Amino acid sequence: MRGFGPWLAVLAVVLLLSALRLRALAAVVSLAWLAWCIWTWIRPTRRHDHPR
């Protein structure tokens, strides 16, 4: 259940902005969150091949 915290927070922010008739800002927040999720899902993992 802990992993749903950020999702619920973003959903609450988007709903609040939409209720305040700031739908353009709500759309920006939604798209930014979607882009962040996709980026963290597809980004390559960093390899630490060179020893110190």
C-alpha cells in the first residue's frame, strides 16, 4: 500500500486543480507525472563497471 502514496497525492492535486478550474495546470501536472513514470520505467540502469 505504501507505493500508492505518490499516485494518490498526484491524483489529489489534479482533482483539486480541476475543481479550482485550473484544468490547464492539472493537465500539465498529469502529463509531467506520466512522463516521469515512463522515464523511470524505460531509462537504462547505470552500470558501475569501473572499480575504485
